[in-house]
Amino acid sequence: MSSNPDIVYTDRSGRRNPEYISLGCDTLPVLKGRTPIQVYTDYMRSFRERFGDYLGNVIAEIQVGMGPCGELRYPSYPEANGTWRFPGIGEFQCYDKYMRASLEAAAMAAGHEEWGRGGPHDAGEYKQMPDETGFFRHDGTWSTEYGRFFLEWYSGMLLEHGDRVLAAAEAVFGGTGATLSAKVAGIHWHYGTRSHAAELTAGYYNTRHRDGYAPIARMLAKRGAVLNFTCMEMKDEQQPQHANCSPEQLVRQVKAAASAAGVELAGENALERYDEAAFSQVMSTARGAGLAAFTYLRMNKTLFDGDNWRQFVSFVRGMADGGTRPALPRCDTGHSDLYVGFLDAAKERKAPEAEGAATATAVAL
């Protein structure tokens, strides 16, 4: 990267983000004569050769990373060094020379050479709110002919990248019995506005009047991949009003897009939660075969506190029963190997069942 800093994502001010190689050079020989897609393919092939005996049985699913944090998105809201802060709109990441060249070519093809000189000049900065910008405000530039052109190009580049990476994964892991999955970020802030600014900068062309998740779901269906979505535990009423959040509506939209495309939906929690409200919210989404699987993130020793562990046991049972939460017992020694009894009175005693459960992070339905 030091010899060619343009291979990483770059924002309007020239700030580089080394977390992931820019998708603008996916098919260009920028890595010592090889393309990023070729390198990704070799890595996956090496994984298959090393763990081939486990694929399809022990390793049931392979989540294919396609961006920062493994998610199919642009790094539009980097928290490092205080660059971004919730609920900021983020910034477009299209200023490395490869993305700029692609934008220029798209603008020429559209008959508007002037549109290819860079991203929107009025899109604001990372920490700003939509109404503070000319691009994202209620009737901003996002809804003009230029705005639609730019957003279609920007989101289209992300879709093409996802398809290329998944095509490589499909070629490598096809026939192994392992399912492919891809992670899509749950960007729920400013969902209640017309422009959905934070989603747009991340590469999801989703607005009040345009479904940005249907194209993603169709792309995943093409490759037989599971759509793994986050923020499954969140409720609208728990979010700050000024951020115009709606994680519940967002999850419903993604769930509908996956269903229409014939794609299995999996989920995970975004925050560290141990309470009944969070678990119940996940189960309401899972009810009626709504989720193929759920990954419980941020597991740590706090989970094994008495009340937290009992809530978690009830949650696991409910998910296994299709999202129907059973009555919460005081102890569980007679019906499963998940120990929940008498932890309050005997915290110094380490339950062997709890020790074994510490390694389990996913619930398959």
C-alpha cells in the first residue's frame, strides 16, 4: 500500500482507509501483477485445501468477507481517531484513482462528462446530519438527475464487487457442502428521513421511495448465499429521537427483500445485550421460519451471571422452538445440558455446562 496508496478507499479530503482494498481495482493487476480477486480466490482455495475434511460437516457455513468488518459496504463511518460519530451521515468513499476513473467513464457514457469530476460537492462531512447538507436534505441533490446517476453508479459498483467475490467463492467451495453467506450492515440511523443518508454513503441505494436491499438480495440469490443481517435485537423506541432511527422497519424491509428473492435470512445482534427485551425482539423476527440462523455476538463472562444466563438459556430454547419463548424455569438440570440453576447462591462454583457453552456463539434453526 505504501507504493500505491490508491488501492485503498479514499474520502473527499484524501483520507485513506486501509481496512479493505478499494473495489475500484478488483480486476486490475495492482498486487504485484495480480488482481485482488485473484488473491482472494487463492486465499479461499488454500482454506479449502487445508480444511477440506471439515467442510460441509464441522464447517457448515462460510461467511465471505466483502468489505470493512467483513460486510458488503463502503467504509463510510470509520470510528478510528474520532473520524465519525453516531449518528453522523458518513462520507462517500470514491476518491481513489480507480474509483474516479470508473466514475469518469460512467459519466461519459451518460453524456455528462462534468458528472465524472468527483463525488457530490455538497454531501457534507462524517459527523453532520442530513439537513446540514445540500445533498441529503429533504429535497436535496440526491433526488435530482445527477444524484440518481451518482447513487446508481456508487451502489452498482458495490453490487458488482459482491457478485465478483461470491462468484469466486462459489467456484472454490461449490460441491463441498458448505453454505456461503454474506454480511450486510444494519445502518438504521436516518432511516426515518427521505434520503436515508447513512445508508447511501455506505453504498445501499435505499431511500423513502427506492428499495436498496432487493438488488442485494437478488445478487445473493444468484450465488446461493445466505443474507446475514445485523441489529436484530434493536427496537425503535430505544433509539435517540434526533437520529431518526428505525431498526425494526429496516429489519422488516430486509426480511421482505430476502423472501422475495428466495434468499435465506440469518441474523446477529449489534450490541452487547443480555435482557429479555432484546432476546424477545430477535425471536419475533425468527418466528415462522423468519431466520435460518442467529449468531450471538459479544459473548463474555457477564453472560454467565445468574439472571443473564437464565435469560440466554430461555432464548436458545425459544429459537430452537421456532421463535416461541417458553416459560423461564428456575433451574434446568432435568431437561437440557444448559445449566441455569442456583447460580445466584453459588457464583464461586463453576458449572461444567456453562464452561462448555462458552464456545458456542451461533444458534442454528
